[in-house]
Amino acid sequence: MALVFAALSGTLCAGSAQAQDLAASATDLFKRGLDDMLAGKFETGCPALANSYVLDPRLGTLFTLAECESKAGRFGSATQHYQQYLRLFGELTPALQAKQKGREVISADALKAIEPQAAKLTLVLQADAPPGTVVTLDGERVEAAAFGQPVPVDAGEHLVTVLTPGQPVKEIRLTLGPAESQQLVIELPAPAPAEPPPPIEPTPEDPPDDGSTMRTAGLITGGVGLAALAAGAITGGLAMSEHGTAKDNCDGTVCNQDGLDAIDRVRPLGNASTALWVVGGVGVAAG
């Protein structure tokens, strides 16, 4: 338990030390930015104030940044930051508002003077933009609510970047003069056509029957029939021969051994001959 408490204490101390370092850096940047602004060095003063606000977002720093940008003639940025200051000021309690020492009045008066001089850019994104499409203006993401609304920008060149899933990055550069208004309709590339499904391979079919199969079968059947007829003729001839032997060795119903043997051979040969003649006849007819 003591080890866990020590680890947590160490983490909290490290986090507190880091926050103190950020606050110290923000304070240093604010002082340098303010000095440069008062000296008319807006090129270095305004960025220092902007970085100070990122590190430590104090209302006083935001107000001073808007003042610096206004003096530098960057009326678009100054308009945005004065508007942001007044919006955040409205969220304060009366006690905290009193600590702003009238900065809200200065901001409102400054807005009336510079807002008409700020350039306005309206970005329009087609309604059917693919999900995941991201648009940035000078490196900052454009939120969905800002599309179709005039946004105050500084006079000069601006870069609009469009990132659409599955498409190359699209960059659009445009230049606005003081108090100029422009509308940019962001046209997205047409989605790539879906690849067609692979062709279905035809199933091999049996070749059409031109009658050759039937002729072949007929020839085979006919051949078998002829062979059966020939066998039947041979078998019949043998039966007749055996019948003659039986006749020569029998006197009426009395036969010697050769006659009896011949009689035994005549019956199966006769039956076989009859069967072969029948099979042969059918085969020849079918063939």
C-alpha cells in the first residue's frame, strides 16, 4: 500500500511540476509577445502570444492576442479572437467578469471597427460527401457547423486541403483581398467505379449427339447379335451330330452306352442353340 501511495504521489508531483513548467513557459512567451507588440514587432509578438495561449489558455492572453492582430492589420484573425473572447466572457460568473476590467467593452468596440474590414470565406461541401471527409483551412480543421457560413480570414493567400477516404489529397489555393468575400464550393472527385465481378466460367457441356453414339451402339449390338447367331448355328450343328450318334446306337428305347451319352449331350446343346438364336435375332434387330 505504501508503495502504491508513493507511486501515486510521484505521478502527481511529476504532473504538477510539468504544469508549472508549462505555465512558466506561457508567462515567458506572454511577456515577450507583449513587449514585441508594444514595440510594433507584430511578426514576432503575435505568434508568441498565440503560443502562450495554447500553453495556458487565459482570457487576458486571448484579449491581448486579438489586440496584437488588430494592430498588425490581420483583421480576420483579430475578429475571430475578439468573438471568442466575448463568448468565453459571457460564460464567466459576475465576480470573474469584474476582474476583466472592461476588456469586454474594448473587444466589442474593436469588433465594430475591424469586422467590416475582414475578408470573408464561405466553404461549401457537397451534402453527399463520403463519410470521413476532412477539410482544413490553413492547417486547421473546418467543423461541420462552419460549412456554408462566412468565416473571417486575413487578407492574402489561403490553403484549403480536402482529405477524402480512398482519394488523393486535394489542395486548393486562393487569395482574398481586404474586405473581400468569396465562396468556395469544394468539388469532390467521383468515387472510383466498383470493379465488375469476375466472369462466370461456362460449365462444360456434353457435345451434341450427332447420331454417332447411337450408330456405334447399334454396330456393337448388331455385332453381338451376329456373334450369337453364329454360336447358335455351331451349337445347333453339334446338337444334330449328337442326335445322329444317339440314333445309331439306340434300337427304339434301348441304347448302348454311346447312345446314352449322346442323348445326355444333345439336351444342353439344343437348349443353348435355341437361346443363342433368340439373343442373336434380337441383337441383329436392335443393331
